[in-house]
Amino acid sequence: MSPKVTEVDGRELKVENQEMTGSSMLIQALARENVDVIFGYPGGAILPTYDEIYRTGIRHILARHEQGAVHAAEGYARVSGKAGVCVVTSGPGATNVVTGLADAMIDSLPMVVITGQVATSVIGTDAFQEADVVGVTMPVTKHNFQVREVEELPRVIKEAFHIATTGRPGPVLIDLPKDVSVASGFFNYDQDVDLPGYQPTVVPNKLQIKKLAEAVTKAKKPVLLVGAGVLHSKASKELLDYVEQQQIPVTSTLLGLGAFPGSHKLHLGMAGMHGTYTANMALHEADLLINVGARFDDRLTGNLKHFAPEAVVAHIDIDPAEIGKNVETAIPVVGDAKEALRMLVEVDGRPSACDEWKEQVQQWAAEYPLWYNEDDTTLKPQRLVEMIYEETGGEAVVTTDVGQHQMWAAQFYKFDKPNRWVTSGGLGTMGFGFPSAIGAQFAEPDKQVVAVLGDAGFQMTAQEMSILQELNLPVKIILVNNASLGMVRQWQQLFYEERYSNSLFPIQPDFVKMAEAYNIKGWKVENPNDMQQTLKEALDYNGPVLVDCRVAKEENVYPMIAPGSGHHEMEGIKP
Amino acid sequence: MKRTIIATVNNTSGVMNRITGLFARRHFNIESITVGMTENPSVSRMTFVVNVDNQRGLDQVIKQLNKQVDVLKVRDITDDAIVARELALIKVVAAPQHRGEISSLAEPFRASIVDVGRESVTLQITGDQQKVEAFIDLLKPYGIKELARTGITAFKRGTNKSVFESPKYSIIN
Ligand SMILES: Cc1ncc(C[n+]2csc(CCOP(=O)(O)OP(=O)(O)O)c2C)c(N)n1
């Protein structure tokens, strides 16, 4: 075999098919996987790899906390569809990425995380910075590896990328002992992945597709529920084709927003705990529910006893274990959403005769839209999101943290295009919103990236402002500042008789000064009448910004399905 | 309902941990797990006896097992014609004058006395769960000092084809 040269950013990497160290192999393999950015943080056990990063010049972004690195890699993965790559050291470095792994696992984000490990000779002796990372991360990864011999490394990396990015995507961790990374071995990356225990079903069963098409023909009240699976399989076009062909009303999960155009006349908005009345009532009364790539999370279904009581359920999912897990499913379709939707369009079944149903749905939408009380004296957070929508022309990549602002962003920013919405859905990870915006900006360097954050969540990973400062990365931080743990405060108001235990901030930092400490331009807005102008300025500003928006403190997210209730029992709908 | 499930898995370090961790975090109720080598040294075979509430619970166990990269094949063999065996070692209190009696109990069960102490004898029995349990019951009146059971290991009877040669589990039948 003749040696091969790989280039990264115009620089030549080591040639292939020759002896090299484990850490060289790692960087070489990352280059072969077209990794254009690594997010990470160095430390003792991973130093050989960092030496290789130094020598090759492969792009590495130094976070200021490993959690920042792993969430940045997630944001990158969500927007680019490629595996996010994160490199950290052993022990505390590795345990600091556990939250990010759990987050990526539950939201199905492709990630390859490489953790340093103590030398194989001392594994199991409680060595300095040793942690059982493979054990700790087993439940929060799609798969993980510990590399024992340097010769295994190319195969392991190849398998890791394969597992992370195919089937239902997810995070894969590679634990790399220090001695393995300095040992020498023969590097050959041209091998086929051979994993007999991992064979995702991509092409759905034709008979099941036909069954589904027939069910649509028979249905009088069909609804399509769109989940993030449609985004992962890049099936937005096929979905639109199918919906236009069959004229079925569509609703979306929190994570599925953008998979189907939010302003389309058949889109009923988001369903679930803070979804629209229309979407939830449609689910409640549907006689056919077609779930494409959603996993029937409890925040979506509400009380399962009352969920879609009239519906025959069809479920398209690449992960067979999701089908029937929470909801009894009459028509299971295992396969890739893109393939399934393409086949459905091809079958071209007779659409449902459901004009009455569509009228009913339109009527709900007209009568009970999302709403809030406008106010001249205080800035309404919902209005703030609307302004962001207006000022970005709906074209921005929006990331959020977790809490009320997240729900308002989901409700009031209309996502018409896929991969513009980055939020922590399944795990609800505070601290996610800001670093994920950094990753998103790397995935889409030319797009406007707006991080809509709560004042509390921002403080969990605010140190990553260093990255913005260092690279003049034009992320726009919009703080929806209600001086409280808003969502916690709302639940305490509604379900704990207003006992606001540890949810109100008596004092807060000066966020503008905080930004300025990182040389980031900051604004504070208290008067609602100044908001739009400041927002315009901030979004137009050439560089990173932070806008501290002082919003109405006691605002609640409505409408709402209280815990234990069903979709038909929404509270706080438009009076 | 009680089901017997067999799986072939990669014989890699940590695979047992993956499986037991999966059962624990999904709240699957397992009665026993056995694991051992197969004719192929890189593959191990596991036999699980699980307790599930209904078909959906059973489906979940099988699907979640299948999702593991190190799990090669999974099959519920409860309703197949199978050979299922477990081994038990039972140490019973036995004064010298009772030994003959105990020995005669063992005979129809094809159990054997594998160790004799001053105050006890140790019996070994293999068989399906029912047989093992019946035998243990019979010995109870003498006083059981120690009991060790391996749990069931099983495979399909007869044909020389592996049970795994039928298509991989799929929810589309
Ligand atoms: C890491 C983590 N800890 C705790 C929570 C629980 N939690 C959910 S929302 C919330 C309040 C968030 O407050 P803030 O960031 O200000 O956003 P707001 O709800 O006010 O918009 C908390 C504490 C969480 N989701 N994540």
C-alpha cells in the first residue's frame, strides 16, 4: 500500500499506512472523518493528543469548562448534522462532560467524545485523575470504548463515527489511556466497519407503508406529529411533499420545530405541555395519529391515560425500541423517516376525506391562538421573542437555555426552515443554550446565531464568553432577564401556593459589565419602547453582543397542561 | 409472566456490565442471568429469565437488548421446544442416621452427594427449574444450611440449526 497524505487547513498531516503513535492516529483519523473543529480542554492524560493538535494545527477551540466544550459540540452537531467532536482529559475532565453526553443521548445528537485515561498499567488502582469513565458513561452513550492496544485505535475511531452518525444518532465515547496514545502502531483507515450487532433498519417494510397509506384513506381526523427524527434524517422536503399530497394537519414536538414550515397553513404549532390549544386538541380528537420521528416524551403526551384516546397510532422510527415504548402502536414502521416519507409519496394513497376536520382545526386556531397581555410599561418576554423574529427575518439560528424563555422562543419564533433551532429538549439542561450557540456558529459561520437565554441558565456556562472574545465570534446573547428561576417560580406559584423557595434572585450581577469584562458589547433594556431599536443595533453590530432585557417578572408560560392532565385539559388558553 | 430469553453477545470486557446496567436502569425484572462461552471464543451466550407484565414489556426487553452494539442476536425461546437446565448445590443438615434417607431421596432426582461433612451433606442436582425446586422442597424439612443455584441456561432442542438462524427480531411480523 502506498502512503497517503491528508491535508487539514492546507497543512499536510502524517502519511498513512505507516507506523505512528496513537495520538497521531487519532488526529489523522479525525481528519479523515472531515472533522473541521474540535471543542476541548487539555490535561495530563490527554497531553500526547494535545501535542499532536499543536503539531498538526487541526482546529481546536479551547472552552473554559468541559461542559462548555461538550455543549458547543452538541450545538455544532445539531446544526451541521455532522458528529460534534470533543476532547477532554481523564477524571474530572471526563466527568464534566457527562451532562453533555446525557443531553446528546436523549436528544439523539451525533457526537464523538474522546477522553484521556490513566495508563493501562495503573487502571484500577485509583491513580491520579482516574475515573471509571466507561462505567460512568455507559448509560448515557450510544456506545463507548476503552482502547487497550494502539492497533485497535483506527478501527475504534471508525466504528465510533459510524455508530454516532448512523441509525438513531447519539454520542459515542472513546476512552484513551495515555500509554496507548504514545505507543506506536500501524495506521490504516481504509477498513470496512464490521459490526454484526449494529445493523439499523433503514428501508421500511413496504407492507407497513401500504397499511399506513390505507389508514390515511380511511381516516376522518388524521394528524401528523413531527419529531426531530425528521431533522436527523434530513427529510424536510419529503415531509412537505407528503403533507402537500395528503393534506394532513401537522403538529410538531419541541425538538421537531423547523422540520415542517412553521407558517404553513397546515401547521398547527407545537404540541405538548406548552403547545398550542389547536395542536393538543387535534391530538386529542384525532382518529389517526402518524408519528414521524418523535418518541412520545411525557412533556408531549401529558397523562398517557388521556393521550390521543380516539387515535389509531402509526409510528415511523429508525429506533424500533421507541415504537410501542410509551404508546400502543397499531402501525409500526421501522426505518429512516426520509425513506418512509418518500415511499409514502410514491404509494400516493387516496387522501382522507377530512374537510370538516380541517375546518374544525382552523376554527380552533382562529379562536384560541397563542396569546399574552400586551403592556406599555413592562417588556413582555413573548413580545421580545416576536421582535427577535421580526428583526432576524426568521432566518437566524436560535439556541435557547431551559425554562420559560425556552418555551416562549418555541411558541413565538416561527421556524420555517430546518436546523435553525437548537434547544435541550429531553434532558432540559440549563447551561446548554450559550455554548451550543458557539457550536452553532461554527457550523454556520455566515448565519446569524442568536442565543435566547434565561438569566439563571446563562450563569451556568457564562465563562464561555471567553471564546467569543478570543475569536470575535458574532454570537448574539439575548438575556430574557426576569431576575428569577422563572419556570421554577411559575411552578411554585401554580402548585406550591406561591412559596417561592430559592427561585427569586435578590441581587444579580451587572450583566453588561460582565460582558464588558470579556470585551463584548453590552446593552441593558428596561423600557419596552427601546427594545426594538436596541435589538436592531445589537443584531447589526459586527461582533458578539449581550443584551440584558429586563422583562416582566411575573409572567407565566401559557397555555399549559398541568402535570397529570390530558391534552383536552389545557389551562390558560386565550379568554 | 416469566420468559426465557437467550442472547449472543461479543465476548468483550464490560459486556456483562452493559447488560445488567441496562436491566437495572430500565427497571426490567430479572430472575436470573447466566453467561458462558460458546463454540466461538469471541462470542458469549447469555440466558435470562425475566419477569414482565405484558407483551409490551417483553418487547421492550428484547428491543433494548437488541439496541446494544455488543449484542449480536436476541430471542425469546419460552414457547419453543427447549432444553433448559440449572445446577444447584444444596448443603443440608444431616446427622449420620439421616444420610441414607437423604441419599434415597436423591436417587429418583438423579441428584448426587458431592460432599459429606460431620453434620451435613452437600447434594448436586441439575434439571429444569421445576425439578430443582421440587428437590429443594423435599430437603427443606432436614434444614438447608446453604444453597447455591446457577440460574437457567438453555437452548433449543433437536435440529442442528442454531436458534439464531431465523431472522433477527423485528416488530413487523
Ligand atoms: C442543570 C439544571 N438545573 C436545574 C434545572 C431546573 N430548572 C428548570 S427551569 C429553571 C429556571 C431557569 O431560570 P432561567 O434560566 O432564568 O430561565 P427562565 O425560566 O427564567 O426563563 C430551573 C432551575 C434544570 N433544568 N437544569
